[in-house]
Amino acid sequence: MPTPVKSVLPVVLLGCGGVGRHLLRHIVSCRPLHADQGVSIRVVGVADSSSLLVAEDVYSSGLDDALLTHLCAAKAAGSPLSSLLGQGHFQLFQNPEARSKVIDAATTLGRTTDLNDISDFELNFHISLPHTYSISGLVLVDCSATYDTVSLLKDAVDHGCCTVLANKKPLTGAYEDFQKLVSNFRRLRFESTVGAGLPVIASVTRIIASGDPVSRIVGSLSGTLGYVMSELEDGKRFSEVVKTAKSLGYTEPDPRDDLGGMDVARKALILARLLGQQISMENISVESLYPIELGPDTVSTKDFLESGLVQLDKTMEDRVKAASSRGNVLRYVCEIESTGCQVGLKELPKDSALGRLRGSDNVVEIYSRCYESSPLVIQGAGAGNDTTAAGVLADLIDLQDLFQKTA
């Protein structure tokens, strides 16, 4: 029986947080499924904020699954990548300059994909590689939460690498950076930047590609704020709901990171730019659910939780009651139109798709010529490391046709 032909995708993962670790676990657990599909994901490198762990021979093998499992456990326990020394065959690179060294090293890996800089790779990593081997490409997967990966990602684009993003920040910085990253759109995937695993980006791009102009997008794109608003609708106090959300792990360690609306604004900016709007974060009107006097520059997280939140109860209660008296509910939404982009609380009919939203689900309504009176509605779990990582893995698999088939 002939050996099945398969696509081999060499991957360097940036970021070993919750999403990155779940992605590695998904890759390992899905080996049989992917083998049946004729695809193999070869993890050749993993980077955190201070180190880069690389397979001994990135051309013929990756980091083995046992090592990846140990890596996930170590990072979940807060241990550095260096704690894995002696547990497998790999190279570990550290530097007092930490993050910049990670970017430099990973950039070198990216350069090997155009087969012009193999000598640079050998020089930097002190290893000899078989020059007869033709690597088919490299995928950089960004599951970090920093702007610092932008320069690396742009270099990856220059050298023909594919990129997969769960990290929103590279796409929401300078517009020139966004243009660079999307310049070879076929080699880019960023579905998990908006709606976790929901097919929001794919739906918008398919509609645009069909020649059907998207005129408006309205969405509830924060699982945290979706939960908060639906609980307020049930008559609970704002301070109580936020503390409960924090205890359930729905919020960031400082809930103001969610309540300020910036995460939703980044998602809105990605969608707006996808529609062709040349705007920046400064062009988006963002409503924060706390005043500047209770911001992190003046009030600690502890004080905000203990005494700051309760100061907001009356205002939020009044707004919820006012909306209810008009037969409406409050939802924290983003609105993207040709005239502008805004993020904040909005009164909506109880029987609308957004009005019916409960818990931490996301809902997105897409309006176009074909979906003018009845929008395309996408709804489902829009948060969580597991869901986001599954979306990243799906993006990876979607790139397989760009890679050489091997026997």
C-alpha cells in the first residue's frame, strides 16, 4: 500500500499563555485526525517572553509530543522554558535582552524559508544543516498578547512565511503595519482575533469577495461584558456581577481591562480595517464603564474591587431600568459603518438577536446588499482559551494547501 501523501506545516509558536498551551494540547491530541486528513503539524519552535526553544533539526523533525506536553505543564505552573533542560532533544536560547533576542532568533528561522539565508541560521544557532533539504515554508503562530511581535511578523511576511494570529495587537497598531501584514492575504489567518472560534472574519471576507459590499456590522464581542449585561438585566448589582465574573475567570485580573472597552475596540478596528476603512484606534469612540477617576493610574485593583465598583451601582441600575421602561435591554456593542466606528452601551429591543443574548456568548450581525433587511447572524461561544485555540488550529489546517506534499 503506498504511503499517504501529506502536507507538513513547520510551526513556530509565539506565546505560551492559556491560548498557546491549549493550542499545543490540541495539536498533540489531534494527531490521528490530522494523519487521516493528510496533514502533519511540526512544531519546530516555541517562544515565551524570554526564551526560544528550538528543535535540534528543524528541517527533518520537530519538538516531540512528550516534550510539548511537559512544556504545557511547566508553563501552566509558571516555570520558565529553561526548566525543561534535560527532558528532550532541543536547543534553548536565552539572553538578558530577552524579548528582542526571541524576535531575532525567530526571524532567522523565518529567513530560512526562502533558502537564501541558511548560512545565517547555521551561524546563529551553531549547527550544520543538510543543504540538500528543501524546506517548504514556515508558519509563525502568534498567541501572545503584545505589540512586540510586530517586527517579527513583518519580517515573516517579507520572507514568504505564513502567519496565524490570535493576538489582536499587531493588527490594531499603526495602519502601515496592518497593510504589511495583510499584503499577502492568502498566507495570513486571523479568525481567532474576533469572536474566538466563531467564523466572523471568514464570513466577512467571503461576502466582500463575492462583490457584495458590507454596509454595517453590529456585534457583542466581549464574553465578559455580555455576561455582565445579562446579569444586570436580572436585577443584580453591577459590583456584585463584576466580582462574580472575576471569580468565574471571565475577567482579566484587573476587571477594568474588560470594563474599559479597549478589547472590544480592537476587535472593532480589525473589522473596520477589513472593510477598507483606513482608521486607527484614535478614530473609534469608546465608552468605558468606569470613570477616569477610578482608573488604574489613580486606584489600585484591590481598592477598585473593594470600594470603587460599588460607586457605579446606582448609575448602572438607573440605565438598566430606563432601558427596560422602553421595552429595551442594554448591551455593550460595537457598531461599524461607513460613517464611523463606535463601542459602548446601546439600548436594543429585547427580541433582537443582540437583545436575546445571554451569558458570555458573542453575537455578530452583518449587513450588506444581500443581507440588508435580514442580516447574517453569527452566534456562539466567543471567549475562552480552549475555543480560541481551536480557532487557531483550524486556521493552521486551512493553510495546508500552500505547503509541499511529501510521501
